[in-house]
Amino acid sequence: MLKNLIRAFLIFRLELRQPSLDLELFFPSWLHRPAIHIILEEKKEEKEKQREHLLLKLDEVYPF
């Protein structure tokens, strides 16, 4: 039982640790993100726009 308590304590300690933010590393990694990520974001935005357009059309046809 003591072994399980120690494991639980170590897991909680690990989960509650605050990650350190190094802005000098963050900005260059943000600039060099994979191109596929950019494409997927654009597709997601396009689908959201299509969904909004469809909802507007449905509201015009079925106003209830």
C-alpha cells in the first residue's frame, strides 16, 4: 500500500509541475510549424464557413 501511495504522490507531483516557457525557443518553433498543419487549419476554417452558410440557408427556408 505504501508503494501505491508513493506512486500516486509522484504522479500528482509530476502533473502539478508548471512547465517553464522559454520564449526564445517558442517563437522560432512557431514560425517553423509543419505545412500540413497550416493546410489542415485552412480546411477546418473552410468547413466551418460552409456549415455557417448552410445554417443560414436552412434558417431562411425553415424559419421556425
